[in-house]
Amino acid sequence: MLHVESLHAGYDNLRVLHGIDLDVPAGDLLAVIGANGAGKTTVLRAVSGLIRPSSGRVTVDGRAVTGLRAEKVAAAGLAHVPENRLVFPSLTVADNLALGGWTRRSSRLTDDRDRVLDLFPRLRSRLAQPAGTLSGGEQQMVVIGRGLMAGPKVLVLDEPSVGLAPRLVAEIFAALARLRDEAGLAILLVEQNARAAFRVADRVAVMDRGRIATKGTPAELAGDDRVQRAYLGGGYSESSTVD
């Protein structure tokens, strides 16, 4: 569904990514972890059209989108949920969600919103509330819901757990697992909280200085002493999964 091949990208004269290869099929969740500055966010920006790759290839559902503007990539079926919970603070939750589907037929938006509210039930009583007055976790639910209102085939998320309490992290990651399992979305998750990512991911890619250092299942990488020491801090258990 999402295919990234030999992707090189950066900012002006600073090259950040050096030949990134990633595949995320439908119904699969790939987590990308790594230290600050490893290039994780740059991968998402290059994939979604926010920056133009210098070389490489990106396809969404078989359609080449390399170098297209962000709105064209979105129209091809990729929704990007950026970091920092970028809601429109003065607009209501209902209006924030509606903006996610503004290019689509209005007859489908009510059903799509109902699916978002089924995924995040606490938003149902907040629809008339300005999004800027919500808690951080609720705002994160709004921005994920806004992305889903575009009807994507691929969902990419940048650090959705930042600043949230563990209970809310578990709630949001459980929703991502539902989207993968029930809606068959291809999900690319960039996440600093490696332990949380390991609990929900099908596969994990570890980035280091703009390259993929290693890939594998959570179980495989949890058995790697370097990954264990650098990202999991010891004590990781495969049984500690998101229900």
C-alpha cells in the first residue's frame, strides 16, 4: 500500500535521509523508532509531500507520488497526522473533523464522523466545544479523527504519544490497532516511546543518522541487546500488549 524505495531527502544543502526503504502493506502497522535527529520526521514529510525528495520513489496504493505536492499525495490516499496536536483551536471539534473531509462528498461525511466517534467515544460529548479547550489526549484524538475523515488508505503519524499520560497513550494506540485490524489501513507510525510502539506494531524499523539500521518484528528486535539497551530500557515483555 505504501512503498518507499531508496529515498533521499533533506533541507536546502543538508541531506538528512540516505536511501530509506520501507514497505507498509494494507492491514499492517510499521513503527519507526530512533534517537532525536535520526531523521524520523523527515521520512514522513518526504513521503507526504511536505518536502521534495532529492531522489528515490514513493508509491501509495500503486500510484507514484514522489515529488507531488502534499494535497496531491493526500488525494492519492495518504493522511499525515503531524506532531504537536495541531488542532484549529477556535473551531469546534465538529468543525475540525469536517475540515478533514472538505474535498469529499458531503453525503459520506456523517457516516465517516460516526466511525471516528465510535473509535474515540469521548469526543461525542465534545463536538460543540472549541478544540483548543480539550485536553492534550483529546486533541490528539481530534487530529487523528480529522485525518481519518479524508478516507485514507495510508495513515502516517508523527509522535502521537508525546506529552500524554500512559492511560491515554494506551487508548490511542488501541485505536490505531483497531484501524489496522478492522479498517485494513496501512499505518506508518513514528514514535519516540519505543515501548509503546513495540506493543502495537507488526514490524519495527530502527533509524540511525538518516538510515535504517535494522528492521524486524517487535519480538526479534526485543531480543537484540543493542535495541534493548538503547530504546527499551530493559524489562520489555511481549505479553505487555495493547488490548
